[in-house]
Amino acid sequence: MRRNTWQREAVREALGNNEGFVSAQMLHSGLREAGSSIGLATVYRALADLGSAGEADSLQSDQGEVLYRACTPGQHHHHLICRSCGLTVEIEADAVEAWAHQVAADNGFTQPSHVVDVFGMCAKCSAD
Amino acid sequence: MRRNTWQREAVREALGNNEGFVSAQMLHSGLREAGSSIGLATVYRALADLGSAGEADSLQSDQGEVLYRACTPGQHHHHLICRSCGLTVEIEADAVEAWAHQVAADNGFTQPSHVVDVFGMCAKCSAD
DNA sequence: CGGATGAATGATTGTCGTTCTCAGTATGGC
DNA sequence: GCCATACTGAGAACGACAATCATTCATCCG
Ligand SMILES: [Mn+2]
Ligand SMILES: [Mn+2]
Ligand SMILES: [Zn+2]
Ligand SMILES: [Zn+2]
């Protein structure tokens, strides 16, 4: 059975305190600097669990690092992400969902899934 | 100045002979098995160059490996990729382009870019 | 409340894709 | 042909992440 540990809760909370996407290593060093004794492997495990439970979204940075973000559970959505500060806006777009299904079907593909992310410079970062 | 070597040409040709996305390591072992003495680092460098020259598209697999594919140059497009065999179809979708721009603008984001990939099981792999 | 069970932890080691190093090679301009 | 130097490639280094395993502690049960 799944046990409740302060480590899992610490990762969940740290994730919620971040506006944008963060890596396991970033979360770990942040927690350590705040005095926690949590281990890196535990942060990885907690993030993987949160991801598969639908409580966190993930994406890969250009450098191949996996980034996580607390996620409104239950609803399928995508993200608009600031390349400079990481500010992230959740996006719903039924039109894109339908388009992805249609494209797959038109080419004889079944069990379609898709990756859709929009990047840019947020208003604040654009002003700088 | 950029020099022309048989190694670069070998990578370009090997990439063109592949239907779907392939990794640097896959290309390297394929070339080696065909008798080439090309080095792994050179394959990585050639692929990076082809990518920045717009002659190859790249994406990251779920495992974080970077995959490359010869690309019809000049035109912006996306990909429909078979999760099983790697068969890839190039897709153009002005509607999605427009949507991405609109979403960014609506949220005050400038200089928008986007990542759009559709995955599925191709007709042949669906039958198996 | 104990005491037993085994899931969870974390320091460490291992893995693997990718990049770096650097001595040797070979391309392109002269 | 000669030279400057871009390029190559074997191997070492790097970095994110997974696996290991002795230890800890959350949960269950009496
Ligand atoms: Mn979607
Ligand atoms: Mn596009
Ligand atoms: Zn920003
Ligand atoms: Zn297929």
C-alpha cells in the first residue's frame, strides 16, 4: 500500500510553489537550501509518482532535462511557456485536439496521441 | 570555412536512406556495419550541423534520445510518427500555425514558437 | 501501547546519451 | 606542392537519471 511520507509532501509543496516548469535537480537543491535532508533519488521518485497520478505535467527541455509543473488534475490541456522566466499558462484547445485526431485518422494511424507546446516571451520579459 | 568531407556526406546519405527518425548511435552503428570507419563524435557533429542548416528535423524520444530525420528544406511542417516502426508523415497545418500565434498573442506573449507532434500506430503496425 | 512487516528512503554506484579533449589528418586556397 | 587550419576520432569526461541495498519508519494488528 502507498505510504504517506513528509518527503512526498515536501516535493508536492515545492512543486506548487513554483510558477513554471522545474527539474528534479532544481527542486532538490531548493529543498536542501531550505534545510531539508531529502535525497535526490526520492525527489525523482516523487515526481514520477506525481506525474503518473496526473498531479504533475512534464515536458523535456531543449537540453533533454525533464521538467515538471503542478497541474490542474483531470483535464487534458497544454502549455504556453515563457522561454525567459518560465511563466506558464495552461491552455485548452478543442480545435487542436480534433485536428490531431483527424490527421491521424486521415493517414490510417490509430491510438493517436500528441505533443503540443507553445513557447514565447511573456509580457514582462518582452518589456525588458 | 566549411570543408566538405566524406564523413558529412555519409551521414547525410544514411539519414536520407531512413524512412523515420533515427538516433546518432543508430546511424553510427549502421555506417560501421556497412564498413565505414566514421567516428561517433563525427556523426553527432554532422547531425547537429544538418539540423542547424535546416536539412534535418529533430525531436526527442520519450527516453530523451534525440532523433533526426532528413527534411524537406524550407517549408515549416510537423510530423505524424508511428510509435512502433517509426514511419513518419510530414504534415502541414496552417490552422495550427494560426492557432499557436493567436494563443500567444492573447496572453501577451511575443516571438512565439511551438512544438507539435502527433504519434500513433500506423496502418501496418495496427494490423499486427 | 509495543512489535512485526515491508514500503520508502538516500548515499552510493551504475548506465547511457552526449560533449569535450587533443593529437593526428586531410581539405581548400595559394 | 605547401601551408594554415578545419575536421576527425578514440577515449575521457560529463550529466541526468535509474538501480542497489542497508537502514528507517509508516502502517497494521493484537
Ligand atoms: Mn491536446
Ligand atoms: Mn507549426
Ligand atoms: Zn517571462
Ligand atoms: Zn508503424
